[in-house]
Amino acid sequence: MIKRTLYFGNPAYLSTKLDQLVVRLPAIEKNDTLPEGFKKEAAATIPIEDIGVVMLDHQQIVISQALIAKLLDNNTAIITCNSTHHPTGLLLNLEGHSLQSQRFQAQLEASEPLKKQLWQQTIKAKILNQAALLRWRGFETQNLEHWAETIKSGDPENMESRAAAKYWSQLFKGIKAYLPFDEPTQPDSFSNFIREPAGLPPNQLLNYAYALLRATMARSLVGSGLLPIMGIFHRNQYNAYCLADDIMEPYRPFADKLVIQLIEEEGLTADISPAIKKKLLVLPALDINLQGETSPLMIAMQRTSASLAKCFLGETRKIVYPTMDVRT
């Protein structure tokens, strides 16, 4: 079952009662002109078992410890945002699988040749999805397709970086982004786009979408009994989610496509409006193609992480990754 993604961007009291998440709004509770009966009925409840991701994006949100515990028991990912509304923290369950100790050990003992083969599969899937997205945008993709097919174990020739340079130089070309203070930009406005977290728009939209992808993938990995911190390629000692960053790579083009569609529909500004956030938060529920079947992205990530666990356990040597459907 697809889990819900909840976003809280206003002051709120979040607590729990009878396995429900209870939402109370201080703006209503502190209004002396409203009858007490109305205040009690204004509280919203959501079954905790239906929740997959919770994003807390306001400095005046109060959440109870009992609710946090129940959300984590449900393997819900809790994302916290700073005062500038950027996701900065992630809470995950420490016991996401009944055979967790066994899977931890298998993951930690995975051989270097296996991890290099898994990284080869990951980058091949990522580049093929990037190529599909560029085809959807009307660009030539023979180079990317060739690089994807010639990647060696461990990607020693860094085909990922070569493909990324080609991909980002073309992805946003020809887009007309409506600005709130000007006429539509010219089609070549994104010709010099550089992908960097602190860069100019639409980098901030990509950052937001990737943070949501990362949380959803980390949640799936924990649910499969794996350690998100132990990557197959990323090994940054300051990164607590190296494996999530590794395995989410083929999913990034789906976030990129959503960002492109939002730019075309909503325009482009330096800030991310509540309306834009609402549309970005549908990412875990987007229908994507996995092994010839249509599946919500969150479910696809669960299947991907489960296949990775089987690789570590020696039951298979292939990770299940989605493919970009350029017809939609």
C-alpha cells in the first residue's frame, strides 16, 4: 500500500491518540471567539499506519515524543526543515526489519567486487534514465546510451561524471520560465545552467526534490534491514546516508522531470512557494515503470532496496531499478 506524505508548513500541535496522528492548530485553539465544541472538532486525525513521510517545515511546530515513537515504529521518515525552509534533518527507525542483525552482517561483509558490480548496475540505470529524459525533451542521446553500455565494474572511467556533464548542459535548454516580475525568459535562458546545491534556480527545486527522494529511499533501506550509512560507493565520513545516496541515483531523473514540469507550469522564482512544495511532495506517489509494471515511486524504492538486500545475502546479483517512460 502506498503511504501518505504529510507536509506541515504552519504552526501546529502534533500528538497521538489511539494510533492516530492528531493535528491541532494554535490559531484556532487560541481564538476566544470560537466555541469550545468547534475547537475540539477542528482537530484532524490521520491513521499512523497510513503515513510514510512527514515533513516539518515551521519553527512553531510542537510534536510529542509519543507521536515520534509511534511514527518511527511505523517506519515513517520524519524530515525537519530549518528557518529558511530547507530540509536539514531526517529521523529513521533503528529496527526496521525482523532479521536486521543478519542483514547488517551481510551488508558489512559484502566483497569489493560485489559492490563494484552493484555500482556499475546503478550508474547504468541512472544514465539510461537520464538519456530517456533528454529524449523526452527532444535531444540526441546516443552518447549517453553508449556510455551506459560501456560502463565497467566500479565505473573506473567515471562515465557517471561524463554523462552528468552532457545531461546538465542540455536538460533545461529551451524552457520558457515565467517570472513574476517579467516576460517569459528566452528559450536559451538555461543554456549555462550549472548543477550545484548552492547555485542559481532551479537548483533549489532540485535540492528539495532530492531531499525527499533521499528520505524515501533511506526509509525503504531501513525497512529492508540495511544500514543507510554504509554505501557501495559513497564513503563520506560526514554523511549518515551514503547508501541512500547511492541507490537513489537512478531515481533522480524522475525528480528532474517533475521539476521541469513545475517550471513550465508555475514559473521560476528564487523561493519555493507553498504551491510548489505541495506539487513536489507528490514525488513519492508518482507512477513509474519497474520491470514492466506501473508502480508508485515509494513502492518501487521498497522493491529496489529489497533486491539490494538479496544481493548482499547472496540470493541474487542484480538490483531492480526503474526505467523512465518517455511517453508520459
